[in-house]
Amino acid sequence: MTPPTTNIRTIPTTPFPDQRPGTSGLRKKTRVFMQEPYLENFVQAVLNTVQEHAGAGLPVRILVLGGDGRYYNRTAIQKTLRIAAANKVGEVLVGRDGLLSTPAMSAVIRRRKALGGLLLSASHNPGGPDADFGIKYNVSNGGPAPEGVTERIFEQTKQLASYRIADVPDVDLGREGTTVLNETKVTVIDPLEDYTSILESLFDFDALRENFEHGFRLVFDAMNGVTGPYGRHIFERCLGAPAGTVIRGSPLEDFGGHHPDPNLVHAAELVARMGEAGAPDLGAACDGDGDRNIILGRNLFVTPGDSLAIVTEYAAQCIPGYRGGLAGVARSMPTSMAVDRVAQALAIPCYETPTGWKFFGNLMDAGRCTICGEESFGTGSDHVREKDGLWAVLCWLSILASTGRSVEEIVQAHWRRFGRSYFQRHDYEGLDGTKAEEMLAVLREKLRTLEGTLLGGSRVVRADDFCYTDPVDGSVSAGQGIRIMLADGSRVVARLSGTGTEGATLRVYLECYRKDAVDEPIERVLSPLAGAANELLHVQQYCGVSEPTVIT
Ligand code: VG1
Ligand code: CO
């Protein structure tokens, strides 16, 4: 028998009503998380859920812990370790300096057979005391907790009467090795190792190194997020890309004051650099926690939907890890249907899921799909259970090295063969939540009457609120976004964001398919649809704004 530990305190608490995880974990203003016991309550609720799931009395085995390095990361890690120790978690694996990218967290959970992991990140949202913070729980397959689990966590937060915390000293996060806190082993691990090994097993690092030796040029913008150290290690050390290939490579608590969001708006400097004379062959960036990516050729932005389709098209031919072919592909509902056409040509299934990576987990676990993607700059495969920004860059490096073609040639060839999905997402940020809900409710009511009417020059063939039945476990997720499908293959999709921390964000997704006219200016092709979406939603009337805040 171990002697009773006396440094554990049980602190009475009252629930916070707003701890329901959204599309990707619990995201709030940093100051909300800093207000004791906000973080304590949530972490205790997660541990209660995990313990309940593991079976009463069973100690929680291994948990993984890490974050994207944003402001409050270190404090939150030390607090979480004290709570884990008080709850007698068997072992906690922490990334050195408190860092782990989202896909690396997934890799560690899988390779070390952990029960789950806590990831401290608000992804691409800005960081700092007046910006955003977040916590996400991942389960034993390495992926985000599915809805059933996040709902149980939410239930726990609402019932919470106390949390447990151990009065133990801070762990030195800078040094790899093991410390013991009461009965809990805390091991500081190299955040790069498991992840790099998985990537090495998929990609032909020798061929990529040779391509750099022959003068291939990459610029990778880590946006002062967590991928700086990963990018330097993989591109510059393992693949021999010249020093300076990685820019903004040091993780900063406030990401240098920017949004670490790899899109045309927030990665503007990189976009400009790729438009200059003598630009590198490939430009890429990742978001704060390393799961998103942007891919740029010289003067060319590859939309995430096209990138997903092209990676699917070339994977078996250009990447050793997929030489045996793909079991299937999946995309989130609002993502363009470009990948559907490639799947059809490859004669593999293509699944359509709600927004959020958690919906891909079951399909990948069941061996039904290999590659997945979202329009929100997320691509990945079943090597982990998260989207993976650096993986996407390695896919493009492999395609370019193995075909010897430029990004532009690859994209053009894709459009000539399959046609082009013109795609844009229009975000209206900072809306009044009640008004935005009302606006969508009114449209939802009208959906039945839309079929057969003309919209933006084409007939509506179907209009509904997307409801997903998981083909693996039969679970149903309703209300996943309004979609209006037109006879010419165009679509308008509208939904509210589940990751924001201020007011509501309306996302309007516009997609227009052209089989032959693949070189039109995108604004011109999409403007009739944009107009039609506006007329349907009446954004101005309900929310008092007429223009989107961000177009990607
Ligand atoms: C957004 C994206 C979604 C993505 C999610 C998390 O969600 O639309 O595709 O999975 O962010 O990405 P929402 O509910 O705001 O539309 V990340 O990089 O924040 O983990
Ligand atoms: Co992210």
C-alpha cells in the first residue's frame, strides 16, 4: 500500500456554464482561462470523463500534454500537471518546452499507446493576454474526441463540485527526462521524434534531399507558431534545404502580433514573396498548432480543395507510403467537390462529413479512408488522426520532385483533366449571435420552398440542413450547415463557426464547377452566387453588415 499523499487538496468549485467544446475543443479569451478555476474545472472534467470511460477505480495510464507555445501555455501545463498528479494519472508525457504540434500530439498518442492527450491551443487564433487560448482533448486513436465524448465532458463540467490539485513544485520543461510527482511519472519528451519517424516512413526523404541538392527552392513560413522547430528539423536538417528556408521559425507567445493563420489574408507576406521575380518553387505555411497549411506556386494560390484533390490524384504514384493505393477519401461538407471527381476516376469511395476533423476518425479507424481534407486549409491522412500541415508540404514536395513539374503545371493539368471548382469562403465575423441564429433559422424554414427556383442563374435541385449519419457507428449529427445545390453543380453553403471567441461568425461557402472554362477570374465566376447568397440570407438586414470581413 502506498501511504496516503497529504499534499493533495480537494477544492470546492462551482460550474462554469460555458464549457461546451466547439468544433475543435474549448476556445475562449485567454483572460477567461486565466481566471481561476476556469482551466482547473475543465481539466478536472476531462479527467472525470476519462476515468468514467476507463472504468471506475482504474488509474488513467498515459496522458500526453503539450501546446502551441502561445501565451499562458507554460502556466497551463504546470497547472495541468498538478491536477493530473492529484488525480493519480499513471504517467504524463510532456513535449519539451511545453511544445507539441497538433499532428505531433496525435503521433505521440498513437506510438506510445497513450489513453489520450490534452492539447493547449487555439490553433490559428491570435495569442496573448488579450487574445485567445484553448484546450482540446484527444482520445486513444490520436484524434479529437468525438461528439459523444465532448458532450460527456460538457456534462461533467456542469456537475462539477470540486477539483483536485497537488501542491508539488513546477517541472523543468526544458530538460528531457522523468520526474515523479506523488504517484505520477512526468516525462519530458522530444516533441519532434515520434512525428518525424512517422513522416520518414511515408515519404522518400532521400529523393527529396536530392531534389534540394539539385537546387529546388522552398520557403516555409512557420508564422511564429509551433511548426518552426519542426520545419527547421525536417526541411533544413533532414532534407538538407538551405538555412533560411524556414522563415518566422521561432515560436512566440503572441505569434509576433499576427494571426498564425495560413491564408491569403494572414500570410500576405509569403503570398507577396511568391509573386516576386525569382520566387522559390514552392511556398507554404502552417498555422499556430501546425495542422493547417497553405500551398503556393509562383504567383499561384492552390485552394485547399484543389490541393486535396491533387494530393489524392498523385499519392499512389509519388509517395511511397501510399504506393498500395488509397482505401478512400473524405472531405468536410463545405469543402469543394474537386476531390470527388478524382475519387471517381480512381474508383474509390468518397465520404462527405460535417465540419471538424473529429468526424474523419471513425472512417480512418475502420480503414475506409486514407486521405481527408477540409476547405479550411486542412489536409491529412491516416498516418495520424489530425490534419497535418507539414505532411501536406511533404506531399507537394514529393509530387514536384517525382514529376519534375512546377506547381502551376500540376494545377493546370488537374483542371484540364477534371475541370475546376471555383471556390471561396466568405466570413462575416463579430456578428450578434442571436441575430445570426435567427437569420439562419429563417432560411432553414424557407429551404423546402427553394427547390426548383432559380438562383444565380441555375436551378436549385436540393436545399437542406446537412445531417450526417456516421457509416461506422451510426451516430447522427444534425444541423451541420445549410446547403443549396444547383443543377450546374454549383453550391452555396452557410453555417456558423464553432471555434470563435467573440460574437458569431457566419461562413458562406461558394462553389461553382466549370468543366472547360478553367482560366476565368474567380470573382467573376462566383459573383452571381455571392449575390444570390446575400439575397437568401439578408445578412445586411439581420446583422447590419454588407461585406465579409475575410475572404479565403
Ligand atoms: C474551423 C474550420 C474547420 C476546422 C476547425 C478547426 O471551424 O471551419 O474546418 O476543422 O476550424 O481547425 P469552424 O467551426 O470555426 O468553422 V483548427 O486548425 O482551429 O484546429
Ligand atoms: Co490549427
